[in-house]
Amino acid sequence: MAAKRATKAPHPFDVDAFLASAGLSRRVSQLPKGALVFAQGASANTVFYIQDGTVKLSVLSAAGKEAVVALLGPGEFFGEGCLAGQTRRMGSATAINATTVLRIPKREMLRTLHEQHDLSDRFIAHVLARNIRIEEDLVDQLFNSSEKRLARTLLLLARYGKHDLVQQTLPKLSQETLAEMVGTTRSRVNYFMNKFRRLGFIEYNGGVKINSSLLSVVLHD
């Protein structure tokens, strides 16, 4: 009787390794600080994946006023609206610091999502998390003070809850950018940042370090 051939358990699908692998139509872009990934109104035909760095998503009104929609970090997708029929970019994407992104053409992304179920699961989780974040941001704008909104924004930027470290350092951001995200003035941001520093919630040491104690501002009634 022939011996049964041992079967190897399949290795788990590595999303980052797959996306970073060399492909004919997949490209890696090294972006310097301030580089424009895409502009508002540009043709939408590519999905982006952040390997390293930070990307700002913003929208410019007809009057020339800019609103920051989100700041995204490593492991996050953006520009995925093209998969749902979006033909033009609703806003702009800009590198906040030195950033590495993978550019995945729409057709290839759609094919890969159909073929790689593990990647599909990861992508769906990303989209759902983004929707939840948008709802939370709306509630935050409607009901919370500018001080609470700033504290929550700082915690989100520090990716609070996603790491085991007590302190997290923010990407370098201007107070003008923070004001645009929070929906207040630069002077108010400056006032609250100084207050948070005096109370030991944040520290300045070559960057802004966020202490977990800042959460008390968000939770305080």
C-alpha cells in the first residue's frame, strides 16, 4: 500500500509582501515631504497603499478654503473611490513627510481583490473602519468642544490603541493643519497645545509625544 504523501499547510497570505512584490503594472513611489500624490479633480484610476510615512487627504472649496479630511499612515489604502465608479478625485493627497506608496492601477486592484480573498478581507475591513471613522468625526464635530476635538485628533494621529507603547510621536504637522482638521483657529490650537503640555499630556522633544493621559480630556464631561 502506497504511503500517503504529507501535505504542507499553506502559508498565510502576506498582504504587505504581496503588494510590495515586483509587478509589471505595480509601482513603488518614494515621495519627499510636500509632494502631491494626486490633485483634486484629477482622473481617478489608481489605488494607493502606504508602506511608510504619512499622507494628508484634503478638499479645497470654491472659495479657496482647505479642509483636511484625514491623515493616513502605514498599512492604509487611499484613492479607492475609483473602484466604486469615481472618475475624478474628490480631493487632494499630499505627503506630510518622506513617504513610500504603492500605486496599483484600478484594473489590477479589481482583479487581485477577486483572486486573493485574504486581501479582499483586509481591504473590506479597511473600508468599514474608514466609514466608522467618518461617522465618529461627524459626531465629534457636532457635539464636542474644540479642546476635545483636538485631543481626539492627536490621539488618532498617534494611532492610540494600535500600539503597546505608552507614548507615541506624531508626524511633524503645522498648527495650521491641526486647526483645519479640528475645525478651529490656529490660535485656539496653540492655546490648547500649551495647556496640554503644562498638564503633562504631551511633550515636545524633537517632535510631539502623546501620553495616554491625554485620553482623560476626551473622556471628561
